[in-house]
Amino acid sequence: MNFQELIDEIKIGREVEFVYNDKHYSITTYEKEWKIYCDDTKEELLNVLKSKENNLLINELVNFSIDKRLLKDIFDKKEYEKDSLYIL
Amino acid sequence: MTIMAGTWMIPGIGKVVVTGGAILVGGIALYKVSSETASKVKSWLIARAEAKEYESAKEKGTKTKNHSTETGSRLNKTGKKYSSKDLKDKNGKLKQRRYYDKNGNAELDIDYSHGGVGHKFPHRYYWKKPGKVRD
């Protein structure tokens, strides 16, 4: 799955989880917010209010980085662990 | 599938009574009405029974009769009508159960496990536009 496909899934409200650099990350919605959370470090990396077609979140994701690596590159270059990706 | 006993008004047919041992169409036994009418009545009753079983499974969170399981990374937005499907991870742990409506569009997800914070499992997501927009 590349970055654009990820965005297309988030746009319709699907949640995502994946492993990158041996850490589990999730992009999930809870009540009125979207969060990016590292399940290993218990760190909340991003918190955005829900919006129409999740545009606020998507705008943030374009420049969002994990360990100084753009999320866009992680997905476009398929650097996440292949078997770890779930689109819910 | 169970055809429920009861009385219904079927559009274009009229009053149909289903009892333990017989189906009456306007007071006449099903085997005595025309084959076209009998076929319409049977189709209507079967469709209703399918819908009832599906709604019951959805409400209870149980598997439908035509349930299936997948171990990939996601479940499709469309599937067999009135069906449910499980997404399991590579260790066999249930992550999500999805229900597909009469048109085969995803309409309900029950999430059993995923990352993030604040969630209680299992929890439900209803698709705002079945098969198109989840939340």
C-alpha cells in the first residue's frame, strides 16, 4: 500500500496499524479525535479533531514523520513491516 | 433458515398466514394458488427470513450462516449479501468482524483488537454510507 492509498482509506474513516523500526503504530479515531499513537512507547504522536473527510488529519499526515522519516516515504517505499499492516 | 410463523401483508399478494403446518394465501393453501403466486410468496418469506437472521446475528455480534474468515491486511468494503466476515492476524487473533447488508455493502464493523488509546473492546462502528464511508 502506498501513501495515496493510505490517505484514501483514512478519508473514508478506516483505521490503520503498522510496524516500523520494530515499533507498533496506530492511526485510530476515538470520540471526536484522530490519534497517532506508538503502542510500544505509549506515546501520543499526533492528536487532531475529526473533520469532513478527515481533511485536518490528512493535512497533518502529509508532513508527519516517524523517527525523522516521512510517513509518505515509509508507505511509498514500503518500509513498514509487510505483514504488520492492517486497515480496519 | 427458519420461516417464521405469523401473518403478513405481502405487496401485490395480500394477506399471508404462516402456521406450523401450512401457508395460507388469502385463506387458500399455498399449493392451491397459482405457481407464480406461490413462487412470489416463497421468495418473499425466504428474503424476510434471511434478513431476520442477518439482523439477529448483527445485533448479537455473532457469525451469519454464510460467514467467512480472512487473514490479509483488510476486509473488503463489499461482500456477499447478508454475510459476516472476520479479519484475523497471522497468529489467528480476531481483529475485526464485518457485516455486509442486503446489497453486499459493509455496514457494521465490530473491532476486537487494535492499537491506540482509549478504546474498549469489542466496539462497533456503523458505516455512515454502507460500503463507502465508515465514520
